[in-house]
Amino acid sequence: MTANAKRISLTQYLVEEQRLHNTVPGELRLLIEVVARACKTISHAVGKGALGEVLGSAGIENVQGEVQKKLDVLSNEILLEANEWGGHLAAMASEEMETIHPIPNRYPMGEYLLLFDPLDGSSNIDVNVSIGTIFSVLKAPEGMVTPTEEDFLQPGAKQVAAGYAVYGPQTVLVLTTGDGVNCFTLDREMGSWVLTQRNMQIPVDTKEYAINASNARHWYPPVQRYINELQQGKTGPRGKDFNMRWIASMVADVHRILNRGGIFMYPADAREPNKPGKLRLMYEANPMSFIVEQAGGAATNGTQRILDIQPESLHQRVAVFLGSKNEVEHVTGYHRDA
Ligand code: AHM
Ligand code: MG
């Protein structure tokens, strides 16, 4: 974006999207704007680091048995507080909370459900590496009176919006409402989100992959075969050299893939046969899969399109293969052959 180019704010973008394509009703726009505002507050806290006394462990475990960092807890509180009073939500669910958070009685209840991973990439918080927030928006089922966990258990294909913020060298917000993917950069001086990339597209082919290779000995045969072939480079069956990147923050890995292509994998492995991977379907895989598909990429769990999975529980885990379409189809094919 050149210095003189006309700046389009998130608000203007959403209003025009509604006017032109009818995809962002007023209530949904308000909801997205409140989430974006909360991300601004989180970005500010992250940016203070040690000066804000926000680093380190909070000394408690979350529902998944993971030790929560102070910033995990703070980000969760920021999102809950910001979204309680607006009147557009019926309930929220978070990776950091055991069960759902209904909107308190003192506020009006709206028709949307919001899910989030308040601070993704927790292992990178204390070492000043990019982290982020991931969110997903569903419509509450028709006729719902009091929200329950079951109301959230809708396949990802039902999402009406999804997005993530990356707190990195720049703070960016990537958003889809089902009509392509756009990126907004936080203007830190003005405090506003400015549209900086329209209609992001993931190249269908790539020479870059992302996987935590320290788990290689535990991988199942289809993943072993796929990675082994990538690593053989030009003289191997794939006939080209591949490069590897692993940030250990899904938000940052997915953001790279949206910008220049690649495949991101977090497979199930043989360590815990009953645990299908590390990542959570509702807070991580579904929103990212919606974004990736809207940018022309693909997302599967090895055998099935992630957005078609019928969730069985709020904190369910899932294997994830997403990014450049041809590579995702390649590794999915190896699972189907197995
Ligand atoms: P978190 O939500 O607790 O931060 O965990 C999810 C993160 C992803 O962002 C990332 O892709 C993955 O866990 C990294 O896992 P690993 O520690 O195996 O590298
Ligand atoms: Mg996460």
C-alpha cells in the first residue's frame, strides 16, 4: 500500500461488503468489530512484554491439562469482557475454558455463537516470537432458548465468519465472512485496522512444508511416506527440492502459507492412538480451514474435509493437513491408499 493510497478501514470494508454482497448483516459486523477491538487490546498487552508484567506462567492448568501462561488468561478475559455486552452473542466458548460462557442475564442475548483460541502459540509467548488469536462465528440454532454445548457442535461448513490476528513484527487481522479472505494491518498510531491485502490466494503448488519433525518416529505410514518423498528432493519421486519452516504458532505458519503457499501438518501419531492430533477442531482447525478454503486452498484430516466433520465435543482434537491444494490432495491420497 503506497503512502497516498486511499485507506479503507475494517468498518468501511464491512459496511461495503454488506451493501454489495449482503454477506455481513449489521449484527455480525458489530460482532467482528468487537472481536477486532479485543485483538487490539491483546496486541497492546503482548507488545509490552516484560514491561507489562504479562510474561510467564499463571500457575494454573486449563481444561486440556496445559499450564496456562499469564497472557493466555489475560487474552481470554479481554475477549470475554469485550463481547459480553454488545447484544449480538448468545454464548462464547474458548480453548481456555472447560465449558461455554453464556451471556449474563443483565445483557440482551443475540443470535451468534463465538469460539476462540485467545492466544495461539503459547510456547512462543515468552520468547518474543509471533503468536495470535483465532476465532470462529456460528449462528445459534433456530429456536434456541438457553445455549448449551450442543448448540456449538456444528460442522465448520456452517461458520458465518472466521479470522485470526497475528501479533508479530506487525499486528494483522485476517478475516473471511465467506466471500474471500482479506488482511487488515493495525495502524498502531491511529489505532485502526487498515485493509492491506484483498482477496488473498494460496498458490495451488508449493515447495514448502511445515511439520514438527521431532515427532517423525511416531508418525503413521502415510505421513512417513509423504515427508520422506519431500525430503528426497529433486532426484526423488517429487522431482523438486522442498524447504521446511516450523514456527510452532499455527497462526504464523498459516499466515505464511496464505501469503506464499505451503502445506501445514499436525498429524495424529502413534504416541496416543486415541488422540487424533494436537490441534482443536472448534478453535483452530475449523476457522483456519474456512480461511484456507476461501483463499483457494484445501484442508483435511487425512481422510475427510475438515469443514465436513460433525463435532462430538467442544474440545475435540483433530489431525490437520492444510494449505496449497495439490499438496493437501497428495498427502490425503496417501491416507486413502493406506
Ligand atoms: P496452543 O493453542 O496451546 O498454543 O497450541 C497450539 C500450537 C499451534 O499454534 C502450533 O502449530 C502447535 O501448537 C505447535 O506444537 P509443537 O509444540 O508440537 O511444535
Ligand atoms: Mg492454539
